[in-house]
Amino acid sequence: MESFGFYRRWKVVIYITVWSLITIAIACVLLPFNSQSFLNIWLVAVVFSACLAVITPFLWNIIKFGKLMELKAPLNLVVLFALALLAIIIWLGAGLFLLYLIVPNQWTLSFSTLPLFALIGVFVYVVIVQRILLTDSSQQECIDEITEDPHLEVAPTHDKGMPSAIDRISVKINSNVHVIPVADIYYLQSEGDYVLVFSEQGRFIKEQTMKYFEQNLPSQKFVRIHRSFIVNVEAISRIECYGKNKQIVILRSGAQLKMSLVGYRSLKASLNL
């Protein structure tokens, strides 16, 4: 858990460092195109770089988890182009608006500089797309290697061909595959077409449905207490009421999960209450 947190902190440090360097680069590029003072140019670089740094993670998630790369050609190119155009418009509009709020009487960005910013936005967008393509490619190669491994353990099946209760969950982070023992899982949370897995090792995202886990996790240990939550009963610290016919589950990790009435009945039955 601590090592995972350390890993995430380092990613934040690297991200801030990269955008600091981009800010310096933008300021250096703007110098020949403007007669304003260096302080004003630096302010413009900071504002526009900060706006782009905020927008970039949203673009990454939209392209990555929206599966835009998996669309058939030429639809994927059209969608990616439209998204790039929209992102650049939002970025430039947000930057100009913030700049106007900060120094309305001291700086106005000339329209001649906007194409330069647009080129910077296109470059960042292309880098994001290329990075996602490389990540997906390395993940697929890793998955292929694991699938072809003759020593890979395969979950046993029942006579009717239905899989038995799983005892581990594999998740991908970049090109790495992490294996989480089911016993280490605190709870699972629905996130659209994905599921967030909260465990002793940290939080992971799994491309799977809640229905799958509800059917395949050990039923004596895992209970679906809400349409958005499946909880490990062994991780529960206590159950508290916070209103009429309303209860929450408090885990040993400190997490608080709300329960539906049906989920509360299921949990009571599982705990023999």
C-alpha cells in the first residue's frame, strides 16, 4: 500500500516537472513574437500551460477509456480530429478568459499568436494518442505472453462449463500485470463499464462488470450491498444507521459504503444476523 502510494506520488512529481519544462518552452517560443515584457510573456506561458495540464488527463481518459482507438476507420480519425479541435478551442478559450481575469488592462494576446498555441496543442494531442497506442500495444504483448505461458494456472470449471469462484484478479497498469488475491480485496465499486478494485495494494481499475464479480467471487465472503458496491464481509468493521431504513458499512480501512435495502438484507443473511 505504501509502495503504491509512493509510486503515485512520483507520477505526480514527474507530471509537474514535465509541465514546468513545457511552460519554459512556451515562454521561450513566445519571446520572438511579442514585444511585451518578459514578466507578461511568462504569465501567459504559465496560464496556458496550466490550462493544458488540466485538460490533458481528461483527454487521456476520453481517448483511452472511451475506446476511440478501437473505432473502425475512417470513423476513428474523424472522432479524434473532432475531439482535438474541441479540446484546442476549450484550451485557448479558457486561457484567454483566465488571462483576462488576471490582467485585463495589461495584457491582451494578439490573434497572431493563437495559431502558435494551436500548434502546441496539436503536438500535445498527438503525443497523447501515440502514448496510448504504445501502451495498448505493450499491454497486448504482455497479455499474449501470459496467455501463452504453459505454467499459467487456469481457474477450474464446473461440469456445466461455468467457472468456479475466482481466487485472484489480474489488473493492468501500463505494461505491468498485477495479481490481487481475492482475500486482499476490501470492496469493488462500479465505474461505468469498469470496476474499481480497492485492496491492500491500493486502487486498481478492471475492465469487467459488477455482474461478473457478483457471480464469480466467493459468495460466502463477498456480498453486493448496493448496485455500485460489492464488499468483502471480512473487511467490515461495523454497520451504522444514519436515517430511517438507511445504513452504511464502515470498513477497517475507514471507507464508508452506502447500502440499499436489498443489499442490507443480503448482508444480514451473509452475517447470520
